Amino acid sequence: MSYSYEPRTFDDLTPGDTFETPGRTITEADVVMHAGLTADWTELHTNADYAQRGQFGERIVHGPFTYAVAVGLFLRTGVFERTLQAFLGMTHMDLPRPTFVGDTVSVTAEVAECRPLDSRDDAGVVRLDCTVTNGDGETVLTFDLQFLVDREATASAHESGTNH
């Protein structure tokens, strides 16, 4: 499977198109860095003795960090390289099982919706349904992403350096 994709515009995408990312192993340094940046030192993530007595038997990775890694993995594919105008949000994020330090995660992103906008002709809304799995193939996170993506003519103008 090739993990490198050509950039896509709104006009290139169809619901059902699927993209797969390479994997990334979550490390101890990742957990510590996330805790430090966000000030989320919850013991479930940062205290091995405490977490060992809990329901998972060990520390788990912060859910928002797993999400951030997943978004980065998707963007690494290059699908929206120079065609992405804005991140519009998300409507759900579910964490059916934990991610652990040492887990390798990867993302499958499926185009769920391509919605043209009546208010503008330079971009459309693309919604992706994303599933993050660990190395055992278990789903650890599902979420959606909504982006404003260039239409074909807009992307061509960007490439040629002309303004529209």
C-alpha cells in the first residue's frame, strides 16, 4: 500500500474515497510532552503506580493527544497539500478503547460528504470519517473532520501564482 497521495481538490473527491496513513508509535516522550504543553498531568496518564491499580492496569495516552497524532498522520498523506483552505471543525470523537504507550496507531479516512457551497465557488466542504487503529487492528478512536477545500479552478490559480 502506498501512503503518499497526490493533492486533491474538492472536485477530485467522491464519497467513499478512502485514504490510509502510515503508522506512528506513541512514546513515553510524547505523553510527557503533551502533559507539559497542556498542563494535563492526570495520574491516569502520568503516574505508573496509580494507573497500575486502575481499570487498564497501566498508564494510557491522553485521548486528545491520540486525536492530534491522527490528524497529523492524515495531513502527512498530502491529500490536501495546498488545497486546504480551513479546518471547519468536528462533530464527534469517540474513544472505544485506550491507546497505550508503545502502541503504533494509523488512520483510515473515508470521504463521507462533499458539499458545494452556494455562497462561494472557490471551495467546498469535505467531511471525512476517520478511524484510528492500533497495531492489533483494534479501533482506539473514531472522529470526523470537516475542511474547506479548494475547487479545481482555485487550486490551478494557486499553482500558477495568479490571484482569483
